[in-house]
Amino acid sequence: MVAYRKYEMIISGKTSAETKAAQGVARRLRDAGFIAYFAGGCVRDALLGREAHDYDIVTDATPDAVQKVFPKADAIGAHFGVILVKSDGMHFEVATFRTDGSYQDSRRPESVEYTNPEEDAQRRDFTVNGLFQDPVTGEVIDFVNGKADLQANVLRAIGSADKRFQEDALRLMRAVRFATVLGFEIDPDTWSAIQENAHLLENIAVERVQVEFNKILISPMRRRGMELLVESGLIKYFLPEVLDLIGCEQPPQFHPEGDVYIHTCLMLEMLGEQEVDLSLALAVVLHDIGKPATFFYDEEADRIRFNGHESVGAEMSELILRRMKYSNEMIDDVCVMVANHMKFMHVMDMRVSKLKRFMSRDTFIHEIELHRVDCASSNGIMENYHFVNLKREEFANEPLIPEPLVTGRDLMSLGYKAGPLFKEILTAVQTEQLEGRLNDRDAAEEWAQRNYAK
């Protein structure tokens, strides 16, 4: 249950720099004879006791009038009644009270008409986002019963939920995101409308869907967010591979928790009640994405197997993440984690050199956490996890991969010709160094000459 602040005065002596700058913009509009309120998420978050960000300001001043008050403002959104005002190094959207015309693309209105605060509130998405606040007195202006829904922890569409989602299909994802991040229950009529209109998500650019999905994954309630995406049908339109995890049975002796989907949801939950790195959250979602494609029943051993699912999963992850327009760096990190997550079962048998190389990847700190929740959500066997953490302490006083004792230039000076053999020699010398059998350059050069013909 999210705590709701019953008092309306949000302004205090501890006002942030962003709040002060936003108040300054509002005051200039008021001094020019216009109404100016804070609107939307900043009001909602402040009433919930959260730190407010992204102050939006609404006014009865037309875009032309706003530009007269702020001559250096950016009019890039003036067609929709929005002017971008810069104050104290921060940017604020100043929007004229408006109603929206028809929507042809499930994203933006074809036209807008300037109006009053009450009608402006009716065009917004959810009641908890339809609140205004006087930036001077702190009074909250509520035309949509949003305060009552805040107190009840309910996410409810304003007016007709069908109409709200048909106007802007990104609101479907935003509904799940707000319910996840705020810990709110979705009003039954709003929930039904999400399920009935889920197909409209196809009309939204995948980059915009990705932004909402990311916010769901990094939030503490990420498991609930994933379950809402599946139960609503939204996941089908941007990550349908997750649906194949449902009903994909696993060997009960290793996975008593159930199918791959349940296992994945448990892992999301076990990441803990804090925000996590996005690459780790994505790796959790995708680490077993290759299991349905590799499922087979081994009759001789009388068990289910998923041979090679980690490599298949890494290939699938790359295709999925490229389709969803993630950065190359994010794709590389997630695919490395997916491809290597099964190797933890062999860490106790690895030679020191191999173990150090295994632990030297930039993603390894996230891989350890991926392994922890993978085991904790299934068989509960944590020996490899504890072993790796002990080795991290053991190796902490020196670099896992130290400076090389021998370089290619050194090999050339010894009479070796540049070519493929260089890599083989340098790798072999590094292995001896990691194993602790070579410790200085002279010994390394002697070892190379003794073991490799020029």
C-alpha cells in the first residue's frame, strides 16, 4: 500500500532547484496576467511523498502569448499548444489548456483547440495524472477525482478507457508501467480496455515501447510488471517469445518451481526491491529464451533436456534486442550474459587461468547476480555462487588480467615473424602468467623460445 500525503501543501523550505525554477516560470506567467499550474506526474509524485521531477506547466496563455513572456522559448511544439521554456539551465514544457481533435495514428491528435482547466484535465490519460497544483499556494485542483484514486492506490483511465487508449496506444504500456512503479491496482474497466485494445500497440514505434518496458524492468515490482504485460496481451506485440516460455516444462529434479515462465518471473522478483541495471534485468528475461527451441525428452535418462539452449538463447537475444532497437553496447552485454550463464556450473573445475579470464569480463558483476537468482529460484544450490565470490576476494589484490609479460614487439625482437603464431604464443604465455608459473619478462621470453620454434 503506497502512502498518500493527505495535506495538499507540497511547497516547502526544502524545495529543490528544479521546483524553484518551475515556480519561477509559473510566476512570470501569473505576473503577466495568466493562470499557471503544475500538472500531471510532478503533482502525483509529490502527493505520494516521492521526489517530483519533470515539472509540466499548464496555462490559459496561448503559445504566442507564452513566447511574448519568454522571447527565447522554443516553439517546436506550438502546433500542439506546447512551448519549451528554459530557466536556470532546465527545460520546462508550458502547455496551453486544450482539448484534442481526432486521432488517426493512435499517437497524436490531428488538431487541438484551446480551452479551460477542467476540459484540459478530461483529455489526460489517468486520474492520478490529471491533477493540477497552484505553484504558489500548493492547493491541488482536482477535476477527475484523482486524489481519491491516489488514496485508494487505483489506476483508472479518465472518462472512457477505450477512448483514452484508442487516442494514444502508448497509454497501454504506460498503464502497466504506472501500476508497476506505483504499486497500484488497475481499475477493472481500465484493465478490460487494456486487454481489448492491446493490438493497438502495433501502431506505436518500438523505440517508445522499449522506453516503457525498460522502466518496468528496472523497477522493484518488475515481476508484477511482466505478469501484467503477459496477462494483458501486450507482450505479444513486442516480445512474443516470452509467451513460448509458458508451459515449457523443466526437469522437476532441477526446477521444482515449474515451467520456464514461472522460473523467469521468480528470478525477476529475486533481483530484490531496488532498481537494477537494465542489462541485468534484460538478461534475466532472456537467459532461458532458447529453451522452448531446444526442448527434448531424453528417454534413456528419463528427463527433459535443453542442450545448447544458452547459445541458441544468445542468438535469439541478439535478434530480439535489435528488433527492439537497443544499443549495440546493450545487445553485446546481454548476449554475453545469456551465452555464459551455464558456465558457472564448471567454475570449480576451471584452471586458475581459465577462471580468471571467465571472471574478467566487464559484465561479470551482473553475471554473478544472474547466477544467484537463477539458482535461488530453482534448485537452491549455491556452491558455485559462493565459490566465485570467495575467488573474487582471493584475487582482489591484483588485476585479474595483469599487464602482459611479453608483447608482439618482444617476439619480433626475438626473431619470430609476425603472423598467426603470435596470438598463440601470447595466449600461452598469458596462461602461464595467470597460473603463477611465469612472473617476469626474461623468464617469459625464455619459456616462449623453449616451447615455440621460430
